[in-house]
Amino acid sequence: MFEYETLRILWWLLLGTLLIGFAVTDGFDLGIAMLLPIIGKRDVERRVMLNTVGPVWEGNQVWFILGGGAIFAAWPFLYAAAFSGFYFAMFLVLASLIVRPVGFTFRSKLDNARWRSFWDWGLAIGGFVPPLIFGVAFGNLFLGTPFQFDEDLRFTYEGSFFGLLRPFALLCGVTAVAMFALHGAAFLTVKTEGEIAARARKVVVIAGAVLLLVFALGGIWLFVGIDGYAIVPAIAHDGPSNPLLKHVVARAGGWKANYIGTPALFLAPAAVFPVVGLAMLSRVQRPVLSFLLTGLASALVIATAGISLFPFLMPSSSHPDSSLTVWDASSSRLTLAIMLVVVIVILPIVLAYTGWVYRVIRGKVTVASVEATSDHSY
């Protein structure tokens, strides 16, 4: 149906789409969770916040699962390298995500302030850790991670968890946390009223300003102070999936190459600033627009990372020739083609159902409505 090169590009785009889907959907409920102790001053206010995402937070996590499944099926080398090299980081993400359903389930089982406060902080940590770790992971992709494949394509990771906590990677982690907090606060301006909505509007301004600051700083740092990677000479885009059949070098300004070759790509990072600014300005009079814009900002941030890295998926700092790229880390052509057919059939159904769910639950969650339904609300 498609050439091998085209299928690889399509699956790179689909992987980016799934990551964006996770950030746009699960991003706002993770943001709301991390904001529980900040915006929710009273128990009933925190209950209102939780019930704004009560009907959708489990479904939103499906995008995370789909992303992991897509990496496993379409990019097996990337799956092996990422889930082995970032094992402890992934464990922290999964542990924090496990806390979320437990917190949602058990928080209201006892009418006890200390009990509920314990689970509130558990939910807040469960909302804070995943975006921080994901941001740190993306930062390390730009810096390169120490791994190699031997001649039999056996993978060896030579780093440690604490080795991932480099300054630029931590800055990327702060960027992701600010992005999710902004998206979550914008959702609260749509779904709540009164003091909760007022506090959420303040957080939109603060988180938006932090996001713009760290995004700009990270971009300058990336393009000026961090060496990128390049394949020399260029390899066949329809060749076999073997990471060792190429030569990779680190070079100053390497992450600018795609933008220099196609200047129109600068629109993605440049658009983040007016989009976030407009979201901050429209938070009072047009909260729905503000929420949509924060989702768009999340998509643009992720797109910027993907564009900058392309065609690299996971560069190696210790053995650059072992770096994983779009052209040599994919599954077979037949596998990619079959899965593409499945995606073409299934993804529109998922999107249609998701849209229907959000239409059904439209409207605000109020203190009165939560108190009136205490027997079956969070």
C-alpha cells in the first residue's frame, strides 16, 4: 500500500499524535491532580476538582497505553532501549499512575480529614511525577543517552537513573510540569465556578508565564549550547532496520538542521508564545477557548521536540553509531502496513466516542452538586 519510507514517516507521525493525545487529554487531569493542594483550600473544593475529571480520567490514560503499545509494535528497538535504559524512571511513572486510581477510589471512603489529606497528597504526587519524568526523558533524548548495540544487536545501557537528572533535562521536566498545570487550570476555569475558578484563573497566568519562560530558555539552550547529532553520509530511508548500518556524528547546532532546511518549521515553536498568551488573556471571558488553546500549546511543544529530533528517536551519547532513527529502528514493512490499516479503522471510532463522552458531561461541577450526590461522587 505504501513504500517502506512512507510507512516509517506515517508511524513517526502517529507516534507523535499519540503523545499529543496523551498530553491533551490526560494532561489536564494530571494537572488538576497536582493542583489539588494549591487550588482546593477546603475538602469540598478538592472534591469538586476531582469530580470535574471523574468521568474521563480513566479513559484519558488509554492514550498513554496506546503510545506504549505503538512503540512496542512499530519501533521495537526504541521500546527495548527506552524501557531498559529508563527502567527506574518508568517504574516511578507507573507507581505514581497506580496511586491515582487508588486515591480516587479510597479518598472518600472515610470522612476523616487526615485520611483525605493523605490521599490528596498522593493524587498530587501522582499528577506531578509523570510529566516531570516525561520531560526529563525528552531532555535526555536531546542530550543523548549512554547505550550501545553489539554486533548481534544486543542492547547495553551504560547510565544510571541519577545520570538522567542533568540540568537541561530537568529544565525540560519543569516545562512539562508547567504545561500540564496550565492545561489543568484552564480546564477548571471551564468546569467550575466561584472561588475555585478564580484561583484556577490565577494559576493559568502563573503557569503560562513559567511555561513561556522555560520554553524560551530551553530553546535557546538547545540551539546554542547543546551539540546535535547527524547521520553522515545520508542513509537509504527504505533500508533494513539495523541501527549499526550508519555513521553518526555530534556537531554544534545539529538540532537546528531541520529548521534551517525547512524554515516553515519555525512556526511550531514560534506559535507557542501567541497561543499561550491568548489562552492567558481569554481565561475569564472565554474559558473554553482558553482551554482549547492550552491543548494546542501542548501539541505545539511536543511537535517542536519531534521536529527538532527528527530523524532521531533516541541518540546514543557514548556510541553515536548505535543511535536509533526513524530509518533503522522500525518493524518490518508488512507489520507497519497491517497496523496502519487497524489504526485507520479504530482511531476514528476512538475519537468519535471520546468527543461524544465530553459532550455528555458538558456543564459545570459545583459545590452544591457534589454535596447533593455524596453517595456516588468522588
